[in-house]
Amino acid sequence: MGVGGVIGPALLIGAGVVAPALAAGLLPRVARTATLMSLPLGISALLVNLFLLPGATEVLFRIGPLTATVEGLRFAVEILLRILAITGAITLFYLTTAPAALVLDLERRGVSPRVAFVALASVQTVPAMVERAVTITAAQRARGLDTEGSIWRRLRGVLPLAGPVLLGSIAEVEERTMALEARGFTRPGSRTLLWWPPDSTLQRLARWLLVLAVPLVIVARALGWLGWLG
Amino acid sequence: MTDLTLDAVTYRYPHGGALALDGIHLRIPAGQRVALVGQNGSGKTTLVRHLNGLLRPTSGRVLHDGDDVAGRTVAQLARSVGLAFQDPDRQIFAASVRSEVEFGPRNLGMRGGALRAAVDGALAGVGLEAEAGTNPYDLGASRRKLLALASVQAMGTPVLVLDEPTTGQDMRGVEIVRRVIEAAHAAGRTVIAISHDMEFVAGAFDRVVVLRAGKVILDRTPASVFGEAAWDALRSTYLEPPLSAVIGSKLGLGGTPTDGALLAALAPGSPG
Amino acid sequence: MLTFELVTYRYAGASQPSLRDVSLELREGEVLGLVGASEAGKTTLCLVASGLAPRTAGGTLTGRVLLDGEDTAPLAMHELAGRIGIAFASPATQLSGVAATVYEEVAFGPMNLGVPRRELIARTDEALAALQIEPLADRDPAQLSGGQQQLVAIAGLLALRPAHLVLDEPTAQLDPAGTEMVAAALAGLAANGASILVAEQKTDLLAGICSRIVALDGGRAVLDGLAAEILADPRLADLGVAPPAAVRLRRAAADADLPPAALARLEGALAG
């Protein structure tokens, strides 16, 4: 039984998450965020397996009707490491990638500029809406809207605050569309890019290796090799 | 009525930002009409936001009738100072013009006959009485701005602050704004307006305060601010006096910031 | 050259046309001013001139709009984008929303048109220089003041290097310095052969840069002629358009029954 050891995931975390994070100077942030992300799943995996692993016999300790087992602990650790490997990789990715860089690179490789635009605009939408909401809140407070009173008062304030945010955004859509079209947005085909993330031969090699590694590792495991990884 | 005072007010944007106001000393007695002018970024909007508590000074004090407003909320201060923002679309939310104008007065506790009178008066003041049931977004942009003005004017606060009220208005719109200011003044209210329109400023206000980089560089009557002695200071912040002032100066007629003043000075029997 | 031949335009769902039988000519190297009260049709005319109406704005257009003699009706918006550029009064809606820096924002238009990279950079640098906003190049456009954003929007228009520019109240939100900068940039472009249509309330600005002026009223072009003549036309005030300061002053002097000697003094000062 068992999902398969600790060496494999430990190596992955070390080489694939910790090393790059150290190189990027982001290890503390990656560690903190990945840990936080892993907590919900990790805690439940730990508890379920520690106490309820079927077929486990070696007792670690007892709490009331619950029995913690050694096998359960080992299994839980194996699962936790795998979760950390995944969350570590995800965290590393988004902490080192600017959305614009990602989108522009995709555009360079052939994704339509219109699609790229939607992706980028949706990222920028949130700060723009927040800024709008801040001004609107100030304007309505200046008209006596109470944002510091009881919960009921504050609930009554939702419409005068949400209203202009939504209405204003909708009213703007037509003018925004016109401005975009007047600047050639609907021209078919690709557009000139000012910049895009640089791509070196080494990076390309690394990418191909990673992609090839997946089917290779699957096959190797199926054939029973790499057992030492656990 | 409310006297306003800014006592050594300094404001720095949060997170180590730029200094927007640098030791402002300003006292505005009740009932005065004050124009606040200066380049974009000189601190005009930042200054007026201190009057109703939207911004709190980094150092210095803001006083209403001699009392520090530090402990009072914006909602409380809105009883004394009504502030109309530059962009009407950042405050309009109601489905009808009437409901929009009602919002401010309602927040201040007005009801029934008094509320209706305030709203009717405000709508008539900006020429929107026929549009009471219209959806604000069915009005053009310039009339929405007049709606925003009416919405704040209706609150009846002792102090009325207008952020660029004539921007985007045609001649009739400017005239409407002028009349609203006159009516407020006649009712004893203090009117403070930020404006880029020197001609408008020269004709509608008792006092012009010129800001540059967060400091007050001139604080005088229109005749004095637009008089030749102040031109260097004005031009240092890229402002030009109105034509009447320039002509009056050329003819040696003293301070003539408006057409009326210039013509009066040219008339027979007047010195010069 | 941009020509309107009896253009009538009605927005979708509107009961009345917003433009009626408008004919006008915008020639190379010319700045044509467009005046009229709010809602007289200035914005609509700008939208039709740029091709946005009826393409993006919907609605029905009768009559013809000709670009260098060619009927624009069969042309798509992106085909017109490089030949006619438009700027609106409110900067917030003109910013693309996807540019992290002012530089990228200004480059947005030419990028879309597939302008080769070296030329793209040259055009962007030039546009920034024309409006003296090089210091803003690395700033986030969303963090700028309204006036700065408007300069960025106009720079974005300049970067397209269209032969024809249409500007709808471009200086509405600008301070006097910004207004002056835009006026100078427009005059410079016209001197280099661009044809420019600019709608404005500030007739003093138009007096400085326009060779001809068209006045709209209720969607009709009711006045069309040399700038100096139109701006001095007494009918302008009836149309809700404020005449330039000098014209207004002369008229007020004449109405005030000043003696000829005083009038002569005034005239002398105005001319000098």
C-alpha cells in the first residue's frame, strides 16, 4: 500500500521549487504562500490518514476513541509533500510572472491580439474599479452618506455606492469601444509588439526537457523502474 | 453660518508620497465667495477635501468656527460643507433626477415639505425642473454636471464647495452656474469654487486664492490678483489675467478684472 | 481633405436626427473650429467625421462623407483609423486600459496598425515630445491626474500620424498651461499639412488657431466662414456660444454708450 515514498516529491520540491525560488530571491514568500495554500487540503489529509488509514497497525498514540498510526503518519507526510510540490510550483509561477509578460508572449506565439487584450484588460479592471469606487465613496460621503455608522446605515449605503460603480462602468462601455476602434483595434491580423519576455536557448531546452520528462517518467514507473524514488 | 480656517495645514500623500499642501494658512469668513485657482497638481482639490474631512491634515488643523474638526466624521461635516465633485458620473446613482437631488438633503434629515421645497428650488436653479422624472443618463454630460451641482446645492449647507463647476459647460451653462453662486451668496452661504476660467473667476468672486505647488502665492480681490503688480506671480504658475485686466493696465486705469469694471473706468467722469 | 455632403445622421432609436443636411469641407493644413451650444451636434459631427458614426455608434446616415474624394461608406473602421484620428473630452474612456506605462499607451494605436517597430518607437517619442510629457513616459496612466491623462490621450492620437484629426473639446479638463500646449501642438500639425477639426467652447482658443469656423444649431450648420468673421458675428450669442473676450468687450463698450474718445482708447489698446 502507500502512494509512494518521500524521496521523489522531496527532490521535486528541492530542485523545482526551492532552488529557483532561492535564485529569484523569493523563497520566504513562496514558502509562506505555498504553505498557506496547502493548509486546507493538508490538514484534512493529515487528520484523515493519521487516524483512519485502513489496515494500519502500528499505534503511535491514542486520543479518546481515535487511534493514530505510524503508517498513517507516513502516508500523510507522503501526501503532504505532493501537495506542497504542486502548490510550490503554482506559487512560484505566479510570483515570477507578470500577467502582461505572459499575455504578450502568448500573443507573440500567435494568440489573437483581441484575446490578449481581454486577458490584460481584465487584470487592469480591478484596480480601475477600485479607484472609481474610492472616488464615488468620497463623493457620496460628502453628501452625508454615513460609512462609519451602524451596520444598517452602511447597508443602506450600498446602492449609492454600487450604483455609480456599475452604471458608470456600463455607460463608459460604448465610449471605450469607440476609442479602441478609432485606434485601429479591430484591424485583423497581428500587431507590432513593443516588447516581449526574452527567451533564450537554455530556457527553450529546459522547457522541452520538462515536457518530455512527463511521459518518460510515467512510462518508467509503469515498467517498475524508479522504484527507489518511492 | 460657518467660518472656515486652515491653520498651518500640511498634507502628504500616504506611503511616503508627495507633499500636496505645504503649510496652508487660510481663513474664509462666512458668506465670502472665494475662487481657488492654480495649475493642475497645485493642490486645489486636496485643499477643498480638507474642508469636509475627506482628507485629514498630516500636520496643522482645520477649524469650523474655531473648533478643530479632527474628531468629526465626514457625514457630520457634510452638514456644514457641501462638496460637488468634478465628475458627476462619480456620484449619480438614482433612476430619476428628483431622487438624485433628494439624496443629500435626505441624508441630512430633511423630509416632507422642506425636502420637496429644497429639491424643487435646486432643480429650478439649474433649469432641470422639467426633467424631474428623467433618468440622469438620458441627460447630456453637461446637464448631468448641473444635476450634480443641484444635488449638493439642495443640501442647504452654510458652505458650498464646487470643483470646476464650469468645465464642459456652454455659455448658458456657465450663466446658470453663475446664478446659482449668486443665489447662494444672497442667502448668506459661503461659496468656494475651483476653476481654470479666469474670466468666470474675475466676475463671480470676492476673493481669489492662487495656489502653486501646495502653497498660497496670492490671496486678494480679483482686481488686485489680476492687476499688473501680480502678473509675474500669476505667470509663474502659467495663469493669464483676463483681457479686461490687460487692457485696463495698458490704459493705466488700475484694476479692471471684468468688462464692467473696465467700461466703468473708461466712462467720462471717472479718474483715468 | 474631408468633405461632408448633406449629411443627416440619426442615432439608433432617436426620434430626431442629430445632424441635418450638414455640408462642410476640411482642407489640408487647415484648422476648422466647431462651435455650438451643448447638444447642438458637435460631438455627433465629430463621431461622423471620424467614421465612428454610423459604424460603432450605430444609427443611420444619409448624405456622403468623403475622404480625399473617396466615399468612406464602404470602408471599415480600422481602415479609417490610420487616416482619421479622434480625441474626446474625457480622458478616462480613451485610455486603452492595458498599458502599464504612458509609453505603451501612446504606442497603442500604431501597434494595432502594425507599424514597424523602429518607426513605432520614433512616432511615440515624437508624440510625447510634442506635448512635453516625456517625464511621464514610465508612469502608470491610471495613476495620472485627469489633465495629464488627457495629454496622454492626445499624444496617442498624434502617434497615429493621421492626415486628419478630429478633437471634441480636447481642452475641457485641462488647465491654461495644458490648453496652451494642445493649441500649439495643433497649430504645428496644421502647419505640417494635417487637417484638423476641433470642437470647443473656448472661442479665444479657436481665435488663435483656426482659419475657419462652423457654428451648429439644432444639428444644422448655420454659420460657416472665416474665423475672425464668424467669431465677431452677433448671432453667435443667440446660438449659445460665448464670443472671444475682445469681441465681447467691444460689443459691451458699444452698448454702454461710451463717448467716441473712450471707444477709440479701447480700440487702440485692443489692437496694440
